[in-house]
Amino acid sequence: MSILNVKNLSHGFGDRAIFNNVSFRLLKGEHIGLVGANGEGKSTFMNIITGKLEPDAGTVEWSKRVRVGYLDQHTSLEKGMTIRDVLKTAFQYLFDLETEMNAICDKMADADPDELENMLADLGTIQDILMSNDFYTIDSKVEEIGRALGLEDIGLDKDVTDLSGGQRTKVLLGKLLLEKPDILLLDEPTNYLDEQHIEWLKRYLQNYENAFVLISHDIPFLNSVINLIYHMENQELNRYVGDYDEYMKVYEVKKQQLESAYKKQQQEISELKDFVARNKARVSTRNMAMSRQKKLDKMDVIELARDKPKPEFNFKQARASGKVLFEANDLVIGYDEPLTKPLNLTMERGQKIALVGANGLGKTTLLKSILGQIKSLSGSVTLGDYLHIGYFEQETAKGNTNSCIDEVWQVFPSYTQYEVRAALAKCGLTTKHIESKVMVLSGGEQAKVRLCKLINQETNFLVLDEPTNHLDVDAKEELKRALKAYKGSLLIICHEPEFYNDVVTEVWNCESWTTKLV
């Protein structure tokens, strides 16, 4: 029996169609990977099936009494709430029942015998629900999940708006797991997670008995947890049995078969048209020409999907930097309290270094301290000579109302509009994306706009903070190729060994410097 049935779904934004008459079903125990290039509508599909977005046409039907848990890549957390507060909201329905129970108790003194009997029955029902859901051990459950996800080390009473991207993801994931929904919907859950907790989530999903739908561009992670693929492309949604590698084999075969059938049909169409053109005017052959014209008119013409623009990242090279890029002496980074022991670090021209380690150890803080964007607690950083730095930040600034064209034009005012459009197109963005506002694009499309600004400036030192987050498989592969080919120096934060192992010359593990327990 289907847990979720989606029938004849169509949706678009303005004149840009996302889905056209697609259908989908979710059965008990299915572990589904929802894949497709950036901007194909994966997050939009999640928002439609969770009721956050109304489709233009079609129906979405969930089975009765199904509790759905949704990890959304764009969820924001309110200032003033602690980690503990957010985790406890997983039990909000139980707290509401407790409030209802207390209200009943307050009214009991003034109730007549019949009312009192009903009230006692309600109290008993509520009490049973609270007991069966371990309401009186919520605090220990919160602390248990906090330990599992490494949140206890940060402090469960820390304000959620002071957390790093990875820590926020862990909080939202912890809340979701405490809710124990019947169905999990996960939108890029490994973004910002460190390797240790990606591994933890992998084990959790491998043992998960219920159904889930997972959006991810991390192929090794996908392969390890799913048994079905739904591929979103060209307004269609197609189902494949097996993991991502098996889907790719079948997809390539289908693509080749379609291309072969297309070529064969085009040849036939050409021959029929030629025959009609040569014979329709002659009396003796007019009937044969009309017969072939009818065949042409009835023919179901095969159409090949237009190839999506493939991204091309080629970093522009500035003149060579001095031998030393930066030197940190007794550097202690942090905000209210130190995140590291005193650091003595040197980076030289030609080095390509990956910064790794658990979330919250100060990797982003270290980058910003080196670049002089934030003050260190003590010690000093000396930057080398002739540096042309290209910095890729982890997240897009919120409230950006620029169009993609304006976003690039602000950085390169000497470019013509044609040059701006060409630069964005080279990053894999279509005309419709290029003419849209940055804020309406998907996470991957926004990352491509930021990469466009980076690759078009001359640099000799790239500082990249989790550049692979949100990028689709093609864009990730192209970025990897471009970084390997880059002649300058590189300092990168990344949680995907499959990505950085072939790119960097060495790895710095921040866990050896931290003042925190890991």
C-alpha cells in the first residue's frame, strides 16, 4: 500500500516550468534517492509534498495518520532559542497535551459528576499517551541525542544563532530524529556535516525500518543507504531500481537507445518528405505521396531533451605570490572564548591544503582570522607579498535581491552585458536562471553564481569554505578538475575525502589544535 501518492503534478515559477504531469509513489520500507542537476526542482518537490507549496495542478495524497519529518536545507532558527529548546520542540505535541491535562485538572473542582467522569476519562487517555511516549524522560532523551551528534560538547544551552552551518544541521537533524516520524524527508543532510557524523547518519539510515526520501549529491553516501532512485530531469520524474551506480548504467543505456531511435526516425522522416516533395505533383504517384504524407502526419515524433549546459570552471591566474602566503604566530582564534591552542602555522606558495575536523572547532573562524575579517583573541597573522586572494564563503548572504546579472556586474563593472551572461552560462546556468534573482535560485545555482565571481577574478591564492555544498555531480567533478589544474595555492575546508584527496598536497586536522573535547 502506498504511503504517498502524487498524481499528474505540474508546477512552475513564472514562465519556467519545473514539472509537467509527473507522478510518484512511496511504499513502506522504500529508501529513495531523489537525484538530478541543480535547479531541476528537487527541493520544490519536497516543499509540494509537505504542503509548504501549492502545485499548479495535480494531487498529493498521504495515508491517514502518517507523521512526516522534513529536514529542510533552508530552515532558519530563531534567535533566543537554545539548542535544548529546539530539540525539545520535537515533543511539542506532548507538551500541548500536558497543558490540556493541567487545564482539565484546574476545572475539576467546579465540575458536576457527569463532567467529572468525562474529565477523568480524558485525563486517563492523555496520561497513557504521555507515559507511552516517555514524556517524563524527555530531558534524558534530549541529552542522549545531543551526545550522539556531538552537540553536548558545544553546550545545549548555547543560542542557536551562534552556531556554525554544520552545528545548525546537527540540531535540525537531532530534532527530526527525536520526533521519530513514520517517514523521513531529507534535503541534503550531509551539507555542513563533518565526516564523523556523516558516518553516524549513514549507519542510522542503513538501519532505518521506515521509508525515507533523500536528496543528496554525495554519491558514496547515497549508494550506501538507498535502494531506489527517482531521477528528475526536463520536467520528468523517472523511477530506477537499485543504487545510484545501477541507475547510471540503465540511464545511459536508455539515453543511447533513444538517440539511436531518434536518428533512425529522422532518417525515415527525411526520406518520406523527399518522396512527397518529388511525387505529389505527378498524377501517377500522387496517391503514394498522399499515403506517405498521412504517415508523416500520424507519426509520433521522438524529441531529444536539450542538453543542459555543463559548467566550465577555469580560474584566472594572477602573477606569482611571494614564497610565504601567511605566517601565524601564537595565534589563538575564537569569539567569547578560545577555540584553539596557540597556533604557529606557515603556508608557502604552491601548497594545496585541506582543513578537516569536526564541526565547531573553528575552521571557518581560522580562515576569517587569517584573512583579517575577524580579530583573533591573541597572537598575529602576517600575510605575504603580492597576494591576490579569492575567497568563497560557506553561505550566501541573506536578503540578496540582486539579479544574477547585477550580482556579477557589481564585481566586474567593465564587463558588457554579453560578457556577464557568457560568464554565468559557462558556470552551467541557463538564460532563465541568469535573468532570475539570486534569492529564488536553488542552493546549487547560488553556489554557481558565487563561483562565477571567483573564477573571473585573477587570483594566486584560493580560500574555499565548503565549496561542494549543494553542487550537483557534474559541477563537483568540474570544480575538482579546475582545482587540480590551478597553478596557485589553495586552502580549502571540505568534509568529502573523495573530493579533496586528489586535489590537495596535505591535510591539516583541526582536532589536534582545538581546546574542545572531540
